[in-house]
Amino acid sequence: MERITEKSSHYNDLEKMSVHDLLVNMNNEDKTVPLAVEKCIPAIERLVSEIVKRMRKGGRLFYIGAGTSGRLGILDASEIPPTYGAPFELVIGLIAGGDTAIRRAVEAAEDQLDGAWKDMAEYKPNANDVLVGIAASGTTPYVIGGLREAKKNGLLTASVTCNPRSPVAAEADIKIEAVVGPEFVTGSTRMKAGTAQKLILNMISTSTMIQLGCVKGNKLFDMQLTNAKLVDRGSRMIVEAIGVEYEEAKRMLLLHGSVRKAVDEYNKE
């Protein structure tokens, strides 16, 4: 395979650049990322359609990865419950080395071929579930092993990588390859590769939740009311939806616990 993520940066003598030049050059590199992601839309579409189909049967979405890739999966998974009011076990993010590795690297954890499947075992994965392996390099043993075992056990598998024709992609039913090119700092895949992965995970989870009915119009009708800002947002959404005064909308929201329930109860009257 071609290790594009490890190729030398298009820029040199970075330490001699001014702050302005560093920022401009990084920004110019970042502008190329959405174009690489755009080429992945057909594969992402296939994946989302399959996730939705399986979730409607009670299936779940798992993300696995190591380092930055693992952290991005955990970030995406952790934001689904408060944003869409979905159960915490609907989207599950796992990282090589466990929760400790979210903040501090765990030595050699990503080299354990059987690590991911062991980490998934407590969730009792089944054939309705989907596993997405995330690895910028496409060579992470933790991800390779997890995808391999998942496929053996009947799960749908997908990969998100930034090198073409990688060992990780070879294990996946659906291959998403966002080839963003060499990093501004050679090999630092938390930069363009990480940005591409974040964009792709946003697309996967957001479109899935919309397809499952968690958005009405363009509003988060099922968001959790975890702070004052969200209570205010929800109150204004109710005002817009049914035309009551703000204070009444806020009272309804706090009484029923979500915008959707408040609006549904009002419409029953």
C-alpha cells in the first residue's frame, strides 16, 4: 500500500516561518480536506443506509480506533445522546487502551490484534450491529483485528482511512478512503487526516439520526436539556412551532422534558 499519510510535507523549514505564514499555509492545506471527503460520499451513503436499516431492527453503531482516530470515534459517540436524546448504548466508541487512552497514550495498546473484539465483548455484539474501524494510516492492528472478528460474527463492517488500499480497508465491507495527502507537519495525522475523519463521522451520525426521525424541519426536537442555553433554545423552538408566548413555552418544555413531547402534548389538546 502507498503510505501517503507518511510522505514528506509540501513545506519545509517550518521553524523559520512567521506565525502568519504558518497559519496561512496550514489553512491552505486544510482547504483541501473537504474535497477529499466529497469523493467519499457514495461510500458514506451506502454505510448510512445500512446503519439506519439495522438500527430500526435494534442494532447499534460501534466505532473503534487508536490514538486520534479512537478519540474522534468516542467524541462522535458521546455527543449523540445529548444532541438527539438517543440512548447512550446506541452509538459506542472504543479506543485501544481503554478510557485511560483518551487523555494519555497507552503503550502498545494499538498493536493488540484481539484488543478491539475483547473490548466489544461486554456489549454482546450481534448481526444487527455495525462496526466502523477508524485508522488514518489504515494499518492499526487493533482496528484490523476488530473488523476481522466482527465480520466473522455477522456484523456489517466499514473503515475510515486516509491511505488507499490499506490493510484496514481490506477487512471492511464498506471502504471510506479520504486521501488528504501529506500533512503540514510530516506524519502528524491529527491534522488533515483527523479533520477528514471528523467530517466523515459527523456525516455518518448526523444523517443517521435525521433518517431515524430525531430532527424535525431543521431543529433538534429531541435534544437533552442539559444547560440554560439549551432550555432557551428549546423554548424558542416551541414558540416557533406552536405560537405560544416564550414563558409558556419554557413552562411546557420543563414540564414535558423535550421539545417534541411538549409540542405533541399541545397538539393533543
